Amino acid sequence: MSRNEEVAALLDEYADLLDAKGVEYKPRSYRRAADNVREYPRPIEELAAEGTDAVRRVDGVGDAIADKIVEYFDDGRIEELEELREELPVDMRALTSVEGVGPRTVGDLYEALGITNLDELERAAEEGEIRAVEGFGEKTERNILDNIPFARQAQERQLLGRARPLADGVLDYLREAEGVERAEVAGSIRRWRETIGDVDVLVASTAGEDVVDAFTDWPVAETVIEAGPSKASVRANGIRVDLRVATPAEFGSALQYFTGSREHNIHLRNVAIARDLKINEYGIFDVSEVDDPDTGQRVGTRIGGETEEEIYDALDMPTMPPELREDAGEIEAALEGSLPDLVGEEEIRGDLHTHTDWSDGNRTIEEMVEAAADRGYEYHCVSDHAAGPGIVAGVGLSEEEVEEQAAAVAAVADDAPVEVLHGIETNIDAEGGLSLDDDVLSGLDVVIASPHTALDQGREAATERLLRAIEHPSVDIIGHPTGRLLNQRPGLDLDLERIAEAAAEHGTALELNANPHRLDLRAEAIRIAVEAGAAIAIDTDAHGPAELDNVRYGVYTARRGWAETADVLNARDVDGLREFLH
Ligand code: DGT
Ligand code: CA
Ligand code: CA
Ligand code: ZN
């Protein structure tokens, strides 16, 4: 790992603080240097070890900046930056996330009112103190006040499950708009990250301004944040959406660039440099005849860029799915020809974890089974809550109710168009014990065991607890293994290697709960599970028919975890599934 990003962040911070103090010009050169350090293909610490002259080889880095970088690696700090931090002890990141508040405003407000954070900013605005500061007026104050709630929210990343439908909507809209040849999402949303900073949209068109006009007229857009000839940003449903327009000839390279991740792109660019190629958002260029490829964006002989395939192809790689582009070994695998053959959405044959109105679901067994059939599934498992720790009294099923439900499920199964399985979601208590007796559990088709309480216990206890459930002969699936809720609680801290190995050994599947608030196990854990040979069950935990659609978030998260079709329990046909369950 190189430390370029770390140094770039310090230079950016330095620039912000200079800005806040009203210094002219200098901030710009620090930001430029930060960008170039960030993108520099070699580790900056190697240059720093060679001395100031070596560091100056980075574009835009002069003596003053090079000295600071060397100082940072020598002393672990930059004296002048420390001084500025002391002079201006502000939460720059939070304050500048308020629309209309830049570093300069932060400096002025600190000087005049001593404001250092969002709470203080809000209080000053509410009390009318800001309008009294020179250069500020009532309107600015009002704007600041209006924008603070959004700034607070923006500090939290949006759930994929909220951002993705918005992204689908803007694509549908843009694809109908005048002058749009292609429209795709890019960025983290195209990589299906579990949370999203903003939604990036890329359009191929020769009529940039028309596309920008259509975009800013999108009925869902609440506010236009900025609009230029070939890019614009709006806020919609509280989420920032960035549009960029590329020419059709450069669309592929722009899509590749803006899909990221940044780490993937940096690694890819280094592969290119080693072959005398240059890639950027404008294309892929042969620069073997060029003395200094950094002199411009479109230097050398252009060899592709209309499609993403042309870029990867020129580097002797298959075009890898966006979900893999995290620089987590995918480039090495692509060069070796060993990329995984990822599970696909259409390969899921049924949902193994769903609820009905027998517990806290909102539909009958018949309605849920019908919804599964409508989706084209081959099987469907009814798995209501068992009464027990963490389940509201009266909601979970008692042993008698499980027996009664078995008869009800059998009645529906008789003439259902899909195979109907009767399961239960039992609770794993803090010590690993299960709700319901063994003889009840062993009579069911599917037993899901989930942790619902004591989600803050330590790693050792949490791991032991789950291991006990994994080893239980009746348990088929561990439901939402960590119990995390995105942006709300971290869930159990598990020794995943041990969990995954035990799951593989005992033939217990680990769930990838596709509910967008959960996505549990997360992608990185799925990868560990798959490597250990554990089966993955991609379940929605649906409490109504519409939630069955959440399966796509599970599938794409599984893909981010390098899961192949054979790794996924509910990609098996009924016979294969039954074999696993027995
Ligand atoms: P997010 O929005 O925080 O969830 O994450 P991303 O990955 O969507 O990041 P974003 O929106 O800042 O930028 C979109 C993509 O554009 C990013 O994944 C890679 C590319 N990109 C943006 N800035 C840079 C950069 O400075 N260098 C490189 N190599 N790529 C960049
Ligand atoms: Ca983004
Ligand atoms: Ca963006
Ligand atoms: Zn459930």
C-alpha cells in the first residue's frame, strides 16, 4: 500500500486552512499538488526517502511542498500544518459539507464568532448572529440554516437500497431524453457498494447542453446544485446525483474511469504504463513514441475508448464486472485468466428465508407462495419467527403453532405451482442455544438460526455462540450472521475464518441477508466464506411480496464477494437443495 492518498489528504487540508485564512493563489497550487501526488504511479514514500529533489519529480510539486512531504516522512508531522490547525481548530469537513459554505466562509465565521462545528453553526444561524458578520446577510444565513440538515445526513452514506431505485429512475428518464445515445450509472452504485456517497450517471451524447437541460428538468430533482456545459449535479430524494456527458467515441473510457474504484483505476493505470500505454477518461493511448506522456490528456496514438472492452482488451484482460473493481486481486486474476464466474440474478431459484402473517410478515402463506411463483421461482420456504429471545411476545411461533403451521403449509403446497418448504427462523441465544426443542426442529424442512439479541458481545463469545449453532445437526442456515444494521449498529464481531471453516465442515449454509439495511454477511465476509467452501444462502427475509425483489442486492453483494453459482445454495435445483438439507 502506498501512502500517496494520505499525503494528498494532508496537502488538501493545508490548502483548505490557507483558504480559510484568506491566503490567495497558494491554496490552488497545494490542491493541484495533492491531485498529482494522489495519482502518482509510484509510492510517494519511496521518493521522499530519496530526498526533496526526487519528490519534485511529481508534477506541480515545488521546493516548498517537497520539503513538507519529506518533513512528514522524517518527523511524522508537518510543522506549518500543525500551526494552522492550532490557529483554526475547526471541523472543516463537516462545515464545508453545508452547501454554500467553503473554507473561506469557515475562516470568516471562526474569526467573527468562533464557530468550529455544525452545532455551533446552526445555533449562530438560529440566533441571527451570522447576518451581523461583515459580508454575510440574512439570505446567506437562511441558506445555511436550510442546508444544515442535509449536511448532517450527507455525513452518513446512503443505503444502496435507497440510492439504486433512484439511479434506475434517472436512467429511465435520461434514456428517453433528446440527444442521449447511452446512459449508464458509474461510481459506487455501478459497483453495487452497500452504501453510496453520491450517484454518478454518465451519458453518451454530442449535445451536452441539451442533456444537462433535460437532467436539471428531471421531475425528481429538488435542487440544482450546479450545471455546466457537459456536467451537472442535482439533489433528488436527498441524494446527490452527478451527471457527466461524454462524446460517444469517449464514452467507454469515461465509463471505465468514473466507475472506479479509484484504487482499481490506479492499479490499472500502472499496468498500462508498464506497457507504454496511457489510460484516462478520454481513451487509451499508445505513448511509446511520446517523450513525456504527462504533457496532455490526449497524447500519443489513440487505440480505443468507445467501449470499456477496448480498454481492458488492450491490457489483455477480460472486461471484469464492476462489482469486482476494488483492487482486491481482480487485476491479477484477470491477467492470469482466473476471474471467478460470478453468480447471476437469474440463477436464483427460490427464497429460503421469508415471513408470513403467522409471525410478523404482512401477507398470508398463499400470497407469499403466489408471489414466489410470479417471480418464476422453483421453490419457496416459509420461515416465520420462533418465539424466543429478541422476538416480541406473541409474534414468534410456539411449538404447537409450528405444528399447526405445518398443516397450513402442506395445504397450500398441495396445489402450488412451486415447491413449498416449511421452515422456521429460530433464535440463537447468547450462549448458542436455540429456541424450540430438537424434535420440533428436526421435523422441519429448513431451520434458519439467527442471532437477535446480545449483539454487542465480544469476539470470542460471539464466535463460540455461532459455532454452536453451526454444529447443531438440525440447523441448515445461519441467518444474518452478525446482526448488523447499516448506519445503525455494527453487529457481532466474528472470527470469520473459523465460522466459515465450521460451516463448510458441518454443511451449514451462511446467509447473505439481502435486506438493504442488513446485507449480512457483507461482501468481504462472503469472500472468506466462499474460499473456505461454505455454502451461501442469498435470502431476502421478506415480510411481504415486494421485499422478494431485494434479492438483487443480495446477488450483487455476493458477486462483490466473488461468489460463483456453485457457492450459492439457492441457485441449486430442488433436488440439489434437498440433498444439502438432509
Ligand atoms: P462514493 O460516491 O463515495 O460512494 O464512491 P465513488 O466510487 O462513486 O466515488 P466518486 O463519486 O467520488 O467518484 C466516482 C468515480 O470516479 C470513482 O469511483 C473513480 C473515479 N474518480 C473520481 N475521482 C478520481 C480521482 O481523483 N482519481 C481516480 N483515479 N479516479 C477518480
Ligand atoms: Ca459516487
Ligand atoms: Ca460523484
Ligand atoms: Zn427473518
